[in-house]
Amino acid sequence: MMASKITGIYVPTLVPFDERGDINETELRRFLSWLIDKGVHGLYPNGSTGEFVRLNAEERRRVVKIACEVAQGRVPVLAGAAEANVKETIRACEVYLEYGARAVAIVAPFYYRLSPDSVYAYFEEIARNSPIDVTLYNIPHFASPIDLPTIRRLAEFPRIVGIKDSTGDMSFMMRMIQAVRPKRPDFSFLCGWEAVLVPMVAAGADGGTNASGNAIPEVMRQMFDLAHSGRFEEAMKLQYRILDLFDTMLNPFEFPDGFRAAAEMRGFKMGRGRQPSTPAQQVNRSSLQSVLQCLLSDFGVVEPPAGGCAPRTGNLQKDQIGQIVYEVLHTLEERGVIWKKP
Amino acid sequence: MMASKITGIYVPTLVPFDERGDINETELRRFLSWLIDKGVHGLYPNGSTGEFVRLNAEERRRVVKIACEVAQGRVPVLAGAAEANVKETIRACEVYLEYGARAVAIVAPFYYRLSPDSVYAYFEEIARNSPIDVTLYNIPHFASPIDLPTIRRLAEFPRIVGIKDSTGDMSFMMRMIQAVRPKRPDFSFLCGWEAVLVPMVAAGADGGTNASGNAIPEVMRQMFDLAHSGRFEEAMKLQYRILDLFDTMLNPFEFPDGFRAAAEMRGFKMGRGRQPSTPAQQVNRSSLQSVLQCLLSDFGVVEPPAGGCAPRTGNLQKDQIGQIVYEVLHTLEERGVIWKKP
Amino acid sequence: MMASKITGIYVPTLVPFDERGDINETELRRFLSWLIDKGVHGLYPNGSTGEFVRLNAEERRRVVKIACEVAQGRVPVLAGAAEANVKETIRACEVYLEYGARAVAIVAPFYYRLSPDSVYAYFEEIARNSPIDVTLYNIPHFASPIDLPTIRRLAEFPRIVGIKDSTGDMSFMMRMIQAVRPKRPDFSFLCGWEAVLVPMVAAGADGGTNASGNAIPEVMRQMFDLAHSGRFEEAMKLQYRILDLFDTMLNPFEFPDGFRAAAEMRGFKMGRGRQPSTPAQQVNRSSLQSVLQCLLSDFGVVEPPAGGCAPRTGNLQKDQIGQIVYEVLHTLEERGVIWKKP
Amino acid sequence: MMASKITGIYVPTLVPFDERGDINETELRRFLSWLIDKGVHGLYPNGSTGEFVRLNAEERRRVVKIACEVAQGRVPVLAGAAEANVKETIRACEVYLEYGARAVAIVAPFYYRLSPDSVYAYFEEIARNSPIDVTLYNIPHFASPIDLPTIRRLAEFPRIVGIKDSTGDMSFMMRMIQAVRPKRPDFSFLCGWEAVLVPMVAAGADGGTNASGNAIPEVMRQMFDLAHSGRFEEAMKLQYRILDLFDTMLNPFEFPDGFRAAAEMRGFKMGRGRQPSTPAQQVNRSSLQSVLQCLLSDFGVVEPPAGGCAPRTGNLQKDQIGQIVYEVLHTLEERGVIWKKP
């Protein structure tokens, strides 16, 4: 029996930490369960958003195990399986099959920038030895790029069933689909750049693995459903609406701290990340969070800040300053120093 | 009276040269006239495709003059007006107004990579002094980038009426539209990367300035019309069909020689470009041209090569070799050395 | 008779502009003459520092003509000869020979990024047709790179007599010398990155084409002489001393405005450059100039600012603030608001 | 008592693997011992050359333990200590102190590209908590860059005692020395790019951490000693002589396979690396190895290949072909097919 094609919104899930910096398992379970309740199509632990490189090998396994236990077949799990070398990566594939994952996602080797031939050789060895379906993970900003000829060659292995591409490059997606789909209709193309998810789906992509799913899973689901069912114009409106939110979570924060901040606002104790930050960064983060809360409140998923939201300009720096002024004014009103406009 | 918004397919027109390397004016007129007959919405002389940096100042004027004369109001002319410095650029704006151009397109300063502030200051001076409408031209691969805050600020000048963006970056286009359109509904967004023209139009872009218009003006027009009228699915099919052709004209050749080769096949004597090439490059070009002719023949706009077309693989190097083999076999058949399969 | 090898400090000369933005010929002549008096080995008009791309073709000729007239054989002139295309570049070579230039310097084609083969073909055509010696100009930050195999091949033409390399890449310089010098002992290697001039000379480079020569010609000459005569340790001390000055002229200003500001302090009316600037940039520039004056005064070539110089920290932003404070204090003292420490 | 400054040639040691891909401990011990016998100043396990990212956490510890055991105080050990997160990195620092390492080297966080503030915060936490001296490791090609202001700030922690910089950027080295040395004369500057080691030492660098030390430890030692004792001209001759060897080990191979191949020729069973390769890569590698053997034989440290060495051109591709021809001819001579030139 053939496994079903990987489609829809897969959330590269965040990892909550407790005060000692360890994985907060209770919160992780509650968070993953909430994501499923909100309608996401699948869970994707150990992605870049899940900070897999900041976990140790044992923690990576634990995270996948928990995801599989929480999912319990309600949704498929796509498990990030990259380890220090090809042998240990293949061993992780074996373990994740046992845990019940639907497939694994494997990023191209990073740190060293490998040639296309070496990237091919790496995935070829995995394709020949993995007992579980494999999706390629192309994120040239962080890891060795997987170029088009390499993708075409790797798509000849039945074990390789898809690619997650995080470039946001529309023409690259189209070239991949054109090169692979005729021979591999079951091969799945996932867009890892939610700023352009709707156009990508319109061009034939099968879904997305989107960090924003941690913040607004219900919106991502709705947006995908609209695009997937051909209601392109409505989908595009949502696409435009999430743009500022995505940019705010992505750019001014160190990745993935903006997404962590948003998940906090949705009611989960994410804890401090594992990457230390300076006091100046922490101060900055707090004013960013206020803007973020305003953006999230536009979708009706959180309350606006107590002080209200300043009109947004689309220029994040201005928005931050405007928002601080708004909140200062609110505090002064509360203290009776100034009076509210009637 | 307000000038109409710039929309549709503007062709950044090639320049034919004669045997001495001078502009072949007769052929240029014939070519521009043919483009108009094929339905393009506007002419755009002195773009990157028009090799404006390889023309001298006098030649650049001559090219615009000819375009205006040929257009004669049938279609608007968007004239590339960048000169060595802001003073001479403004002088070119004045001259192109006299010639009858609809607007000018001005690339950000190149050679030096300027800061956003300097890019702003450059266009600000032009916006304040140009007597003709100005479109910005953003092509960060070749010139100083025009970033989003700069575009937002420049859109405050009524004289600046649009931007041509050649990044092919879908999310950048959406951010520009989101930042500028609410206040400037008349501001025009043109996509300079035809590989993604249809999704760009679906996301709100007003048209394209596309080198491929020199090769397949009627196809570009049809594709735009389909997308513009909301027949997105059909438009997308054409979008996929032009992908290989665009890549073949763009990548293996030095720009814009692939587009020049295609225009030759459409019946125009383009002559040798002004950039010298090695004998090895010339040999390579001849096998590329054969693949190009096959791709063009798919659209029914040229005949296939005499020897026929090898099945295409989407891998250009393989396609080149396959095509050479096909033509060698054909020649051997013609000479009676081998016999055709019945 | 064989022309002598190009060695020593060639100054890529700045161009003074008058209030209308035209070339200030009187000042240019006075400036060039001063450079020669200060001991530079040669003049190099129409380099990047000379803003050749912001001059028109006629102005570029005029600048070379003036340089040759001022030099009058006292020092050789290396004339930047790049024009819009290979034909016009060769024509400029002919003209500059007539003017009495020693050789021309030709930057690789810019705007388009050409392949190594095309860069070769371009210079090959020049090498075969130029009546004057040619030096290659490699500045990959601004123009198509000239890679090592291309340099090796081009060094087979006797007409090509040297290369100016502005990468500041020490190992690239050594690879060039190793590849070319055994067969071409007359071939000249010039370093266009004065931050490492001394180590480059120690590794075998023949000289430099250094924008700093416009600010401190006598220091550059002295530094070269020390390095060239093997007094490496003393040369290295000067090398360290010019580092902050070079960085301050180069980085916070738009190129080449920092060098223009320094030449102003040396007593020449450089005028405003041709690239417009915002009011914010102008304010910033004025505090930078004060730091620059302090740095120049360390070499005894200008007076320190009236208010004195704040202790430098090597952190330019801090130095700017410190310097402003110093000058404010001085003004307050002068106005009798505060009293000087006794 | 103050620990001595870190100076001289530290070899970032390779890791031999056995046929199962496990660490070949016997060979590793033999190799490290040989390096010490050949005169290197220190061992540096778990560098990029030591493929620390392809080892698991346990293996990284084992490698350092072995290095400390072999060194036994004869030479200091600089132990690469980067782990998945700051907490585990600090734990590794504790362990490596126990093992007897002199100091640790810690690369900036990789995969994610962090901002300067985050890089600072990361090293600050380590500086405050590590019980062993720390050297920074700057390799922007692979990891987040450590910029100059960050280095200046981090040099305020006494626990941070040096930096290894692998950029090969001469002016960056000089800027670092200028910024830090006046306040921290004990701070060590190590150059990780042996192509320019001699000029770096001449400019004040204290030593190098050089992969070539695995191939030619005695030559690296000699070159450093010459430069360090001021015999710059002789040092520079060696510097030129190692250039081709370094380039051949570095560029055409995937890093660090060229260095592994050279260590094999010096008599150590390095085994296959952990990164898989294609058959085409393996064929290519075998012809590269032959060129490499010729280059090594120039230093008298290995025998030339049986078939002799073709004259070298400095163009690696030509050299490879030339060398293959040479060896084919030799084989034909041996088989009596052709006769040797008398």
C-alpha cells in the first residue's frame, strides 16, 4: 500500500524550555496538541524553527517521540532527522520509523558548503538505506544548497518523496515542479516561506512548512484551504494580511525568537531560548512584542495590549516607537496624570 | 489631465547593429514596428536588454528618438534615461519629453554601490527637476538596490509614477504594493522577471518589462491578458511553457545575446553584439541556438531546425548534446550515409 | 627601446568641481602639480577615485589631457580609458597616447557581470588594437572580476604590462605574481588597497594606486620607499598608522567623498561631488570631517581643529561623538560659559 | 601564575577513521605523536579540519582526551569545544580543563547567522563561566562572523586569551591587533589561512592554526621560525613555495579531504572520510592525489610517483592532465610498449 502524499500545512514546531533551559515536556505536549486542534495538517519537529542544532542528539529524539505520541495518528509527523554524519542520520531514520513518523526531513549538510556532487552523494546514501520516506530540505541561507540537477537526480529514488524549499524563490519552485512532477506525481513540494505560500500553491505546490503556523495555525490552515480549493482571490487577501506579521516575527528578532514570542501570546510558556541575549536586545524585544501583539490582535487571536495599538505605518521602526508612545500615554492616563480623549 | 497608468507588456527593446558595429537604424525601425504589430503595450528603449551602457550618450538619444517616431502614439514609450550623473540624466528627461516619450525609466546609480540615503537623494533630485514622469528601475544584481523604505519615501513625489523591479522576488513585490498602493493607486508596479509574471500579476502587479518580449511578443501579450483578466489557470500554463525558453535565452548566453539570437530567428538582422567573444563561445552559441529554435518552434512562431528537434530533457547541457546528435544524423541522412527510420 | 616598468605610488586623482558642478580646471591643475611636488611616482586620472563613471566621455578626455599637460614628463600618467564599448575604449587609447600618457588602465566591463571568457575576449581585442601599453584593472566589488587563469592568459600579450588589483587579497596577489612574473619580469603588479600596501610590496608588488595619495601623498611615498628598500619594520609602523585614516576616509562616507574631504583640508577646493546627498548625510559628514582632521593632524600635514582633538578609541562612532563633545566644550569656553582646565 | 601566551604553529588535527567509519584511535595516537616529533608548537583537535561537526559529542571528547594524553605536556593542546548550545559548550570547557588542555577554541554559533549582539552574548556567557582559557574562532565562511567591535568588547574578559581568524584578510588582522594589543599584550592572534602566514606574522600575528600542518608540519614550523625571527625574505620564499600545495589541498577537494590525502602520503591510514562521495569524485580525486604527491615531493617529504612528475604549469586542471599522461607513459614503458628517452 502506498503512503499518502504529504500535503497541507506542516508546522515546524517550537520547543518550550523550562527555567533550567531543559525541554518543558508538559508544555510541549500541550502546545502540539493545541496545534492539531487548530487544524494543522502535520507536525514537523526538529526543523530550523525547532532549533534542532541547539538540541543534543538525545533531545532531538525525545522531541520526535513526543510529537508522535501527541499526534497518535491524528496527523502525520514529519521528523527532522539530520545528525552529525550520514551513518547517524540513517540511524535516526530507523528510530523515527519506530516512533511512528510518516517521513523524515533531512537538511543538506551544513557548516561546510558542499558541492552539488557531495550533496547528491549524501542523500543518495540515505535514500538507499533509510527505511522511512525522506523529504529533502533546501535552505541555502543556512546549509549547502540542493540545486535543480541534484533534485532531479534524487527524485529517481522512490524513497525520496518530497522537498521542502525555504528560498521563497517562485521560479525555482516552478522549475522543480516542471522537472520532477511528470515522472513523480507523488512527489511533494512544500514551500517554507509563508510570505508567498498562496502563489506557490497556485503554481502547484502541495503545502507549506511554515514557522507562522506556531503563531496562527488556524489562519495558515484557512489560507491554505482557500488557495488549495482555487479560491485564489480570497486566499491572496489573507496572504497580504499575514505579511507584516511574518516580517515582524522574522526579521528584527533572532530566529526563531519572534515566533516564540507569538506562541507565548497564544498562551504557551515558551521560556527563554538557548541562545543568550544582551540586555539591550531584551529591551528591544519587549517593544517588538507589543507591536507583535497588535498584529496578532488584528486576526482576533489575542487581545490587543492594555494600552491599545498605535496606527501602523508598515515601517517597523516607526511602529515600535509609535507603540511605545501609545503605551506610555495609557499608563499616564491610568495614573491620572493625563485624561483620555473623550 | 492625468496621464494613464503604465500597464501591460513593455518590451525592453534590443538594438540591431550593422557590420561596422553601428546601430542599424533601418532594422531597428522594422523591429520596433513589428513588436507593436504583435500587440505589445509599450516600447522600452535603453533598458539593460537594450545595452544602454554599451551605447554612447548620443546613441542613447538616437534610440529613443527612433522608438518615439516608430510608435507615433500607437503605443507609449518608456525611455531609459540614466546618464553619467544626475544633471545629465535630468537633461535626458527633458529631451525625451520633447521626443514624445510617455515616461522615463531610471536605474539606480551603478558601479559604486550606494547607500539607501544616497539612492534616495539621487532620485529626489530627479523627481524635483524632471519635466516627464519617472519610473524607478530596481535591478540589484547590476546596480545599487532601491530598498523598501526608499521606495516608500520616493512614492511621495507625484512625478514618480512607478517601479520596474527585476529581482523576481515575489514577496518584495507584495511588500512594495502593500506599502505604496493605498496612497498612490496610480503608481505602477512592473515585473522585470518574466519567469514569474503571472503570479506577480495575480498578486497585483500592473505589467512587465520583459526581455522575452523581443522573442515572443505575441505570447507575452497573451499571457498577460489571460492573467490580467483573471483567467489564472490558463495563464499559469503559458507561464510554465515559457520557463525553459526564458532560462535558455538568459543563462548560458551572456546577457542579452540569447534574446538577440531569438530575435534573429524571428527574422531580424541583429548583427554581432558589442561585447567581443572567444571562438569557443561562438561554437557553443551555435549549438545553443539550435535548442533555442526548437523551443521557439513549440510556440509555432518559427520553423524547427532542418534536422528536427531532439526530445528535450529540461537539462540544457543534455539538450544541447541531444540536439547536436539530431542534426548530425540529419546531415548524414541527407548525404545518404544513413537512412531515415521509415 | 623598452618603456620602463610601472612602479611606485600612482595616485588615482580626484576631480575638483566648481559651483555649477563642472570640472574646476584651475584647481585640478594646481592639485595635480602639488601631488607631483609631494613626490608621487605617477598620476592616474579616470580611476574609481576620479569618478570616471560620473564624467561624460568628453570630460574623461579633458581630465587626461590636463594630467598629461601638468605632468609634462616629470611623472608618468596612467590614464583610465574605459569607455562604453570596446571600440570606443580603443579609440580612447589612441587619444591618450597622443596626449603623452605612459599607459592606460582599463577596468573590466561593469554593470553586466561577464564570464571569464568574455572578460578575456574584451581585453584580448584591446591588447591586439591598442597603440599604448595597457594595465588591467581588477575591482570585483564594482566590475566583472578578472580571475587568475584570465590574467595568466592575458599576460601573454606584450601590450598588457600590468595589473592594478583592488581586492586587498594578499594571497591573490601572490598567486598572480607566481603565475606571471617568471615569464614576464616587466609585468607590473599594483596594489589598490593601501591598508596592506607594505605587506604587498614585501611580497613582491611593484607599487600601489591608492586613493589615500590624494590626502597624504608624502606619507604614501615615504611608506612605499621604506618598504621598497627593505626597511620593512619601519614601513610597517607607518602602515599601522595610516589604517584608521584610510578606514575613516573609506567607510562612513560614500566613496570617494572621504578622500575629497581630506584633499579639501590639504588646501584644495574640491567642491561638492556629483552624487546628491540628503541633509542628514551632510550633517553626519561634518562630524566625520572633524575626526578626519584630527587623524590628518597626527601626520603633521594639517592643523588640528580649533577645539582640539578628543582621545581616539578606534571606534569611529564613539570617536565622532567624542569629537563633537570636544568641540562643543571649546565653543563654550570661547564664549566664556565654562573655563578651561588649567 | 600566568599561563604562557599561545604562539607558533598549532595543527588543527585530522581524525583517522577505520573501515567501519569509527575513529581509528591507534592511528590517531601515532599521527599526533608524529606531529609533535616534527616540531609543531601545539595540537588543535576538533577544528574544522578535524571535522568536529561530523563527530558526535562523545567522539569530540574522546578526540581531545587522546590529544591530551599523547601531548603529555610536551606541547599544549587547544581543544575545540563548541557544542550544541552554550550550556553544553561550557560543560565541555570544564571537561577539557580536566583532560589537561591549555585552552579551548570556540567557533561562533553556526547554521543560524547571528547578529553581532548575539555573538557577543554567546561568548560573554562562556567567558563568565568557563574555567579554562578561551580563544575565539572566526570563520565567517562557515559560521556567524565575529566582527571587530565584538572582538574589542570580548577582549575585556581576561578569560578570553586569543582569536583564531581564518579569513586570510590581512587588513582585518591588523585592525584586530591595533584594537586589542595595547590593552591586552597577552592576547594571541592566530592566522588560520596559511597562504599568508608569513606576512601575518610580519604584521604581528603570534602564530597560525593551519591545516597544512597535517601534511608538512616540519615545513610549517620552519616557515614560522624564519618569519618569527625576522628572517622575512627567506620565510617569504617558503611562503611562495607552499602556495600551490595549499591551493591543491584546499580547492579541488571537498574540505578537508585534500589534507587527508596528503597525510596518507606521509604514512598514515586516514581512511575514508565521513562524507560520502560519488564515483566521479573518486576518480577525480585519484588524479589530484598524483599531483599532490608531486608537490609534496618538492619538499623532499615523500617520494615522487613511480611514473615521475610532469612539469607543473600552476593551472591545476592542466597539471592533472599532464600528470595522468606522465603516468600512462610510465606504465607503457614498464610494459615495454614504448621506450624511455635515454
